[in-house]
Amino acid sequence: RIGEPHCPEHGTVLAAQSVAQMVDHVLELPVETRLMILAPVVSDRKGEQSSLIDELRAQGFVRVRIDGAVHDIDALPALKKNIKHSIDVVIDRIKVRPDLRQRIAESFETALRHGNGRALAVDMDSGQGHVFSARLACPTCGHSSPELEPRLFSFNNPAGACPRCDGLGTISFFDPKRIAAFP
């Protein structure tokens, strides 16, 4: 339970952040920086996502960011179902000021609720983004890990087994070039 999980791709420590830490990080940015607080709802998935868009519209959201471009929810481009898309809900657009601490905190709480524990703060001028996570997740790629507990390290429990090899250490596959068909 005292270990520190790391991202397998980037080597960074996976850490959960509180809403107060997220707000403090945003308030460290220069005053009057224009930010969008976003909730990532779809990350690189194929499909038209029309039911998701209808649900977001019914919940009262006005703007979404699709593949990096912000659109009004009533004037969205048609999404191709065979191409991977990323969709983020625009929760709030603000200018960083110390007196907006409560509004920023409420925006992050809403973003975490809709973004499955993840939120983004994107500088509207430079396009630079800051990824925040309320769970154990890598801020760069979003790889998440469950809380460390003894059953993850037990050879008798599949909870901690590698998802690729099911804990066996080898991967079995068929090589189509070596398969011989007999009459």
C-alpha cells in the first residue's frame, strides 16, 4: 500500500489531485490568461457519437471541442463513423483571476463528474493544455491504475495480472503463414 505507481510509458508517478490542487495550479498561471475548462468524454473512439451529443445538449451544454476545434453544440459538423474522434465538453471559459477561485473549483468539479475523473484546462491563446486527474492517472497519456492493495501482487488473484498475457508471461498467437491446411 505504500508503493508509488508509475506510468509504464512515461515513467512519471501516477498521482491523484484534489480540486483545490487543480485550482491552485490554474491560479499560478499569469493573471488574465484565458482558459477553457473541459471534460474529456470521448478519447480516440470511432463513431458518430450522436447519442452522446444529444445527451450533452439535453444537459444544457452549449459548446464541445471535437478533435481540437470548438463548435457550438447546435452547429456541429457531421462526424465520420470510421474515423477516431476526441470529444471534450466545454464546461467554462474564464480569465484567470484570484477572485474566481470558487467558480474555477465548481467548474473543475463539473468537469471531473462528466469527464470520468479527468479534466483539462486549455489556454485559449496558445493552445497549451493542462491535464488533471482525480484518480491515479498519468497527466500525459491518461493511463490510470487502481489503488495499490495486496491482492494486486498475489499470484492467486487475477486482479493484478497483466491484461495482455493474463499473468502467464507469454503470449500465444497463431501465425497465419505457418498454418497448414490438410484436405
